[in-house]
Amino acid sequence: MDEMRPSSGAAAHLGLASIFPPGLQAIYGECRRLYPDQANPLQVTAIVKYWLGGPDPLDYISMYRNVGCPGQDVPEHWHYVSLGLSDLYGDNRVHDQVSAFDVSQEGPKTAPPTWPAELMQGLARYVFQSENTFCSGDHISWHSPLDNSESRIQHMLLTEDPQMQPVQTPFGHISFLQIVGVCTEELQAAQQWNGQGILDLLRGVHIAGGPWLITDMRRGETIFEIDPHLQERVDKGIETDGSNLSGVSAKCAWDDLSRPPEDEDDSRSICIGSQPRRLSDKDTEQIREALRKGLEINSKSVLPPISSQRHSHDRPQQSVGHFQTQQISRSRKDSLESESSAAIVPHELVRTRQLESVHLKFNQESGTLLPLCLRGRLLHGRHFTYKSINGDTAITFVSTGVEGAFATEEHPYAAHGPWLQILLTEEFVEQMLADVQDLSPRESKLPKEYSWPDKKLKISVLPDTVFDSPLQ
């Protein structure tokens, strides 16, 4: 359980430097630079630290009163800074980042609300449990008001904190990522186009965040309702750039219709009365890399061969549960490469199978992303992956411009264990887009069936309950 108390302000006392953890010193030092008059901010503190078996990964969350910037029309607000994602004590934590959250004040309150701290603990818990990290431009699909109210702010985007500067500690480099609350329509625009583009639009709308991207849970209108012309900018961006969302966690499954279900060598995602086959470690890493490198833009997408080497500086991105995230990679290659230690079962012994006919199954939320996958990714020569949140199933759509895939134009459906790849020609993508244009996030009449008999492909959009059942 957490408690809220004033911090010790130990970073301010140079005489304690020798006993004060260097990681904490570095973060406190940056906070002192920004808030020199708040040496003892209120903190939410994990009573039992995560590394001692406690439930909350963040050791501390400091809460600062920020006066804003009248010259830029930035209002007074609360600024939350987490401590615990990065290495504070030399314990080799792999997450080289600090989360921050700027929340508008609802009045002259003496104490900040604690719900942002609870939200930040939830995000940190995901990072530690999944061993994934976030990057600027990522989006987080939360599906609930961030403060548990009736607010329309129900999802998040991530960006660099505009006020805090990266710091160097004896344990590595630390950057500060800011959480930005957004409406559902803004999240969907970020998915269809890209997170950075939507963040730029939010900065230009004062009541939607302004230059410092302050989250106001009282905001009742989307940026597209405030300024309808912004939708035109998004549409133009999608047409010109496509989407740089390379994959999502999803409720999904696939069936191989080429052979009878009783085939004991079946690697399909739906297994009745038994555990589904698992992805090898290398397949898992390759899919993670697809999500991690989804924002990279290149003239030709590449799916290079799976490597047996692991590079410690790469932090693969995979999203689970409520999270649908992607990461920016600093190189220019758009790829689905793997950098993994050896799998328990040798990767070369897992046979890749060519399939004649397949049946894809998605829940409503995942199904509504099919147009994004087709228009925003495949028509721009890229790939898109659905990774199941219920197991190791994965479905990757690839275009004919993607190199290195095990699906080919001659054999467009291919499976490697529970990982299915589907290669679609541009002509077929256009045909599918015309057929699935009725998919809507508000669609209530399920199931919906789409079939292309000449291509031996069938897609079903099904209720969540189908995927929540242990028998699927």
C-alpha cells in the first residue's frame, strides 16, 4: 500500500551525497533545477519496495506545483515525476526512463490528486512484468477514464517531457517521458496515422493540452470537435505517410482450413482441451522487434533472417492487456528482425508450413483495425502484426514489398508454429478494403463474416466472449 508524505529533500544536502543512491541523486537534481523552491515535495511512496516483494514498482512519485507559463498561456498545474523505472541503486534495472505527468488543477487545492500516481504505478507494473519499454510517440489504449470519473480522457500518448532534461547517472542515461491523456477519437487518429502527428495537433489547441500538453480531465471535446479542420490534416497525413503503427496486442486466433482439426501436428491457435503450442523464443523476439521498429520508415520493408545474437542495447517492444503500443527505433531500417538467445527448442527444427486456406478471427476492437492494417500499412509496402493477449498466437500481414517473410506470392499463407504470415497483393488489399469498409468501433451486430473464396481466406469478427472462453 502506498502512502503520501513530504520527501526528505536529501538530494539538496550535499553532505549526504555519499550515502544517497546515485540514481536518485540524478533525478532529484533535475527536479531541483526545475523546482528550486520545492526541496520537499509531497510524495507517494511504496511502503514495501518492489524489489522486496511489494506490488508497486515505483519507489516514489514526487508531486510538484508548477506555476505554468503565462507568456505561453500555460496554466498552473501539478507535475508528477516517478522514481523507480530507471536504475536508482545500481541494481541493473533495464528501463532507462522516468515517467512524468502534467495534470491541470481544478482549483486552489492544497494537495494534488493521487490518481495520477496510481496510473503511473499501473504503467510501471506493465513495464516490469513485460520487460518492455515505452518511447515518445507510443500510445496506450486504456478504455477507461484515467481518473475513474466520467471523463472522455480514456487513453494516453507518450512524448518527451518539455520541461525536464535528460540526465546521466553512474548507471546510464535517463530520459523523461510525459504521459498525455487523450480521447478515444484522438487515440484512433494516432493509430491510423502516428502519435507524434497527433501530439503536434494537441500542442496547437490550448484547451486540449497546449504547448506543454497539460492533461485536463474536464475536457469534454476532442480536438476534431474544437477545430474540424484538424481532421483534414490527419486524413492528408494518412494518405501521404500511411500509419507507423506496426502491430497491436489483440484478441485474435487463426485456423488452418487446409487440414482436419484432429491432425495432431496442428499448430493452429485454437486448441480445444489442451494448451496451445508456444512460440519459440526467437519467434517471440522477432515479433517484438516488429512492434518495436514499427515507426521506422524506409523505401523497402525488410524481414531479415532470425539471428542468434542478442544485443543488450535493444529493448524489444511487445504489448499486452490494455496496452497497444509501438516504439521508435533510432535507425532507418523498417524490419521484423530478431535478436535473441537460443530457444529451448532449436529454431531450425520448427517447420514452416505452407497453408492452402485460412480462417482469421478477431474481436471487435481488433477487427476495426483491419482498414488501418490494409490502407495505412500494406498499401505503403509495410507489415502489420496482431499478437494475441491470450497466448502465443500471432498473425502478421505482409505486402509484396516486404523482404524476408516466409509467406510468398506463390504460397501467401505460411505458418511457423502458432505464428501465421499472410502475404497480400496490392490488388487483393484494395478488394479487401472495399469489403470491410463497414467495420466500425460502434458495430453491435456480431458476428460479422468476410470471405474471399477465390483466395481461400475467411475473416470473422466475433464477440469478446468467444476469446475469453478457455476453450475459445
